[in-house]
Amino acid sequence: MKTRILLLILFSSFFYGSLFSQTTNFALRFNGDGKVDCGTISDLNNLDLYSVQCLVNPSEWVENAYVFKRGNGDEEYSLRFGTSGQLIYKTATQEFIVANDLPIGSWTQLTISAFANGIDVWTNGEKKWIANTGGAVIPETSEPFVIGENFKGRIDEFRFWKTEMPGAEPENLMFRNTVNKFHPKYDDLLFYYKFDQDQCEDIVDYKLAHHGEPTNVTREAVIDNDYFKYRVVTGYSSFVRHCDRLQIDRDMHLMTNDLIFLDAQVSGYTGAVTMTYPDNQGVLSNASYVAEYEGRNGVLHLNGEGAGMNVSEEVLQNTGGLPAMNYATIEAWISIEEWRMGAAIFNKSDESNQFSIKLGDESKKELLVGINGYTYNFENALTAAGWEHIAVSIVSTTGRAISRIRLFTDSGASQTYADNITTIPDEDDFTFMNTSADAVIGENFKGYIDEVAVWGNARTSAQIAQDAAGTSGDLTFPSGGDGAIYLLSYWQFNDADSPGKNTRSWKELLSQIRKMYDGYRGFKIRLGLISSDSENGNKVWPSHISDAAWRERLAADVAELLPYCDGIDVDFEWLYSGDSRWTSGYGPMVEALRAAIPEDKVFSVSLHPVAYFLPTKWIDMPDYYTFQIYGPQVTWFAYDNYVSAYNKFVSWGFPKEKIGMSYPTTATTGSNVTGYKNIVAANPDLSTDANTATMSGSSYTFNGVDCVKDKMNFILEQNSGTVMYFDMGNDVAVSDPLSLIRAANSVISANVDTLITRTDGVSSLPVLSKEGKKKTNLICNDRSGEIVVLSTSDADLSQIAFFSASGVLFRDERISGKQYTISTDRFSPGVYIARVRSSEGVDVFKFRIK
């Protein structure tokens, strides 16, 4: 049996990569007696158009050591060391010296590209052309392809292409970046070893075809290659943007390894932090979770007097970050066990303001809606027989009072106005959201309640019908329907351990965002602190930041957020040069936050090219800075001013590795700002070199694809630390070649990495077969939120593996017994493949998560 060694060499806290990249770049360390056996790769046989690329760093010159080798004698295809500094390329009987001065102890990039009448060779970008070579064809052999035989040193980023790599494309020739599926030649990538899968025993081929088996090889974090280095790619978004912008898909997330949600609203007066989409966790009284009742799974049972679920005062309040609310809709499924007059389905009332939905006269099957002294009577509104769906919608705050409230029953099919208004106050007051009273669901109600939704808009009958059926895109997150931003709270009662969970709270939304990264690693999701108060057009916080109590409150509230995120970003603006509050307030705030944020959480500060004067005493405390070098003034979009701003930051004293340069996904006239996506939509022939365009008769300035690439290359030239963009919601989909996020990643990749812990099954995902009787069955139940796997014979379950539709393994578990259950909450929407092993064989299933 072969001895196989794969060690993860740990790195200490001073390691640059541990701080400034989310995924670690590993290379393979060879000590002369190791190798990687990649197996027989028949696709190489007789290839005459191809390219091979890698990074090599020999620690000792060993003559006849191989970078790679396949076959022997006349069947040999290899790249080996000759005499000192000499690199020899061999195909069959032909040998070519392709380098004479390869250094020891430093990284060299190699690209060898073979084509019809010669071979192009680049070492660190210097080209050598070998013409009239009859030996460029790779000879046929059944021998394995081997990396690193007799080699001493490190090898990294090994790629083999079924095409040439022309010098006209710098990203192909002198590569400073990893390869993703949007690479223009990705389909021609035959196999690709990044060596980064430190949790896998084998060497993963990122094309999932030719995994390698290592012998006497170690993995080692690369800390000495500034030319090829992983970096942080920061992107801003918000929960509102993530609700209804369909272009924000998984691929966009995978091109962002540091995602910041600008949803932590900081009071300029007190320093207190409130979140967009408050938690509103329900607290039960005389009520309990029931797994199933009359066909509905996961429901709330309320027991009459004293029953209810308190969901806090923040329900239906105008919270910072949410759209302005003049209207509202309350939806619920109810089943009445006992008619209790005055029992409330929903109640949020105090002495000043009221909004309630209550049971009225049983003989009239009456529903009463109360708003600030108005009592709307809906007769024959309920059947009181089994489950029924109701929705009460406030559609207007003006006009005839009778038309302001609508009741939808029969799952939205029936829409009615009140039969009468029994109480009318002297003043016309519909400011129902100003009440500070706690909202209660099912107050004194006896029966069952399910799927309670609170909206900040007036839902239509069609929307309510979809909501009732569970098919509305507005109920999903992220990337829901057009009205998704208005879903303020949503209690589904599906969690037996936490029946009062509000699945629309900021905590749950963060959890849903993490699912976009399921099966991947090397990313962080953080919260951005933004100022929420202004007076006369000026931010309030500068007047209070010098108050120690203000800073202490801020730091204390931030500490409460940290268990749910990977760190904090501060976006407070503006303080200019000479402002004493940099020293009296801003610096001490940075210090207070650094003390509250542990080292394993990321802390960044967002500054500007005109507001960056943090005293040097505090500069080293944040992990890095996200400098906003864009609009609304047109001049800040220019490349020259981007460079000028960088030089100012360095001159002030910011370490270059902590400088995060930025690019916008917005466009500006100098006063009006719009999304870049709108510019693309208005200009179907937009070119990649365009930085201005017309929309609605006005000229807009933006950063086009080529400009963004230029800015990213500037970061590489300076060996600076990070890149930032604003924001996800204003770019086009990354599947579009005009995507700016995609353009930036073509130069500086986020390197959000597929997590692979085993290679068996990944490279040979079984094809779904309709032949043969399965020994197991898989049921995906959207209603219960479960995937259930059952043995349909005497077979005992032993293993289940889940793959994406493209074959990427992201979950692999040992199981036992006759049944296995997993929650659909662990999956993002999409198509999946499950491979189930049992004592009687392997079954494969394809299923969809909605």
C-alpha cells in the first residue's frame, strides 16, 4: 500500500493571507520523494493544440526532477530540470530547452503553448518561440500523468488547456488570478489543480474529471508570492436590495467574499443600533406548537383566555432602511375551535392608536377591524368551519372611510368592504403605525393560526391568492417578487424548537444569505453601521460622536450583533480635514469598536477621498478600509482621480495592505444617480470601453468594464490589499459580459471556493437511470420543509451525498436505519442530485427546492 501524506501547515496570526483573504492559497511542497498521480488522462493522447501553465518554486536544483511527466521513452511527455537553471520540454523523441535561468527560491510562472508550427514559452512573461517543432504532439500512452516526481520545492496553480494561450490576453499569459467558469476559454480547460482543498485527502481537479492521488506531499500556505495572491473582494448590499432584484443570484455572491449589509441603523442622537427587518420573535402565552392539524403542518394552537403570541412593538413601525409605509396588509390562516367575541387575530393598540382584527358577533360571523377609533364591521366574513384564509388590507389613508379597509377571504378570491362603520372618531386619523404598543397575534383566541404575514403595502387579490397558496415570489428571500421588500414580518410556525420564529427578521435573513454559499467556503457576511438621522440635510452623529456615552452605547449594541455576523463595517460620513472630532470622537469610536470586536471578526471603516483624516494613532486598529472613490460628482469616477486618491491615502499613513480601493456599479449626471443596470438596459449596444452614455435625455458617467479592469490592475500593481464595490443591486447579472462585478473578478477573483472533502463520486457523478427498481425512495416535501429518504426494501441506509446540478458535492453524511430526514432550510432554491447508498446498492435521485 502506498504511503500517503497530506499535511496542512498552519500559519500564525501575523500571516497576511489570514487577514486579507477569505480562502487560503495553498501550494504543494515536494521533498524529492513525492509525487501526485493524476491517473491515465486519455484526452491528452495526440493533442497538438494545447497549453500547460503552473507556478514553480524549486528549493533545490535536482537534475532530472519533473514538474510533470507522462510515459517513458518515445511515449514521454514531460517538463523536467536539466543542468542548473535549465528547463527541458519533451514530446516523444523531441526535446527543447525552454529556459536557461530558472531561479531557485522564488516563484516563476510558466506557460507552454503548442500549436501547428511551433511552441510559445513564457517564463514570468518573457516569451520564447520555438519554431518548426515536429514534436509538439503529445504521444499516446496508457501511463499516468504525474506531477512533481523527484522535485524539491513547491508547485502551485497547475492548469492544462485544450487550446493555445495567446499573448494578446494578459489574463491568460501572465496570470495573476485563478480561473472561474466565466473565463473565455473555460470550456477548453481540461484539468485544473489549485491545491487549495486542504480538507480533502486527494488533489481536487476543479473540472471534476482527473483528481490526483498524492504520495509524500504536503500542502503549504503561500505567503511569499505577491504577484499571485488572493485578496478580499468586498461588496455592499442591503436586505431591501436582496429582496426583489433578481440579478443578485448565487454567482454574484460567489464573486464576493466579503458581503456587507448596510442594515445596522445607528441613532445619531444616542448611538443605539436598530436593524432593518426587526427580529420580532414571538413569545407564546397559553399557546403551543402543533406539528400537524387538519392538513397543515407546523401551526400555532391558542387556548383562549390569556392566549396569544407577543411579537413586540416594532411590528408595523417605520423602521430605518425599510420603504415608507402608508398602507398595510395582515394575512393569516385561521381555524376557530371556539368563537370568542373580542378575541383578536392581530392586535396592536394603545390609548392613542389602534390597529386590531377581532372576532365580532358570532351570529353574524362578524369580523371587526379597528383603526384609531374606527370600527369596521364585516358580516358573514368567516365560516368558522375548518381552515380559512383571511387578509385585511389598508388600501388608502384618504377618501371615503368605508373604502379604506378591504377584507379578502377564500384565499383572496372574495374581496369585500365593511358593511358599516359602527364607531367614527371626531378626527380623521389613520396613523396606525405610530403606536408603541406591542403587537399580539391570537390574543384570547381559541383555535389554530398559521402563516401570519405582515406587509407594509396593500396586497391585491391576486397577490393574496398566491400568498395563500405559498407560491408568491414575494414570500421568498433572496430575490423574491416585486413586492418582497414590503414583507415586514412572517411567522410560519414550522420550527418546533422556536415556534415564534419570525422568518423575516434580520437574523433569519442573514441565515438565508448564508445558504447562497452552501457548499462553498472562503466568505464572510458582515453588517454595515450607517447613520440614520439627519437635520436640515446634515448628519446628526458628528455632534454626538465625541460623547463617551454615545460611543459606549454603540459598542455595546455592536457586541449584540456579532454572534450573527462575521464582523462590522462603519460607514459614517463626513468629517473634513482639520475637524477636531477626528481626534475627540472618530478615533475613540474606532478604538471602542475594536475593543468590542474580537480578532476573529472583521472590522473595517469606510472613508472617502475628501474625508479620510483618521489620526495615525488609530489607523492600525481596523483590519482594513473600504474607500468610497466615486460620485455623486462625475470627477470621482475618473481613473486619474482614483490613482490620486490612492496616493493621498498612502501619504496620510494608511498601510497599502489595508487600503481597499473601490469601483461603482452606479452612474451619475453629477446630481442624479442611477444604477449601472439601468444604463445597460437603456443602451443595448453599450461597449466595454464606454464610460458615458445617455439615458432619458441626460448624459451619465460610470465605470465600464474596461475601466473597472484598469482599476483592478492598479490594485495589483500597487500590491494593495482589497477591492470594494457599491453595490450588488445596481450591477447587471454576472452572466452578462457587461457585468462590472464579473469584470473585476477577471482580474481579482473573490476565490469563494467549493468545499470538497472527498473525491470519490465527485468526478464520476452517477447518471440518473430509469432502469432497475430502486431500493430506496426520496420525498421532497415543500409544505413540511423536509427531505425524507426511506428504505423501500430490507436495505439499511448507509450514506447520502448531495450534489448541485453541475455535480459539485456540498454535503456528505454517514447515516443508518431505514429513514433519514433533513430540513429543506439547508438548501437554496434550485435543482439537486442525491446519491443514496444502502446495503443493497446505490440509488440516485433528482429533486428541486423551490
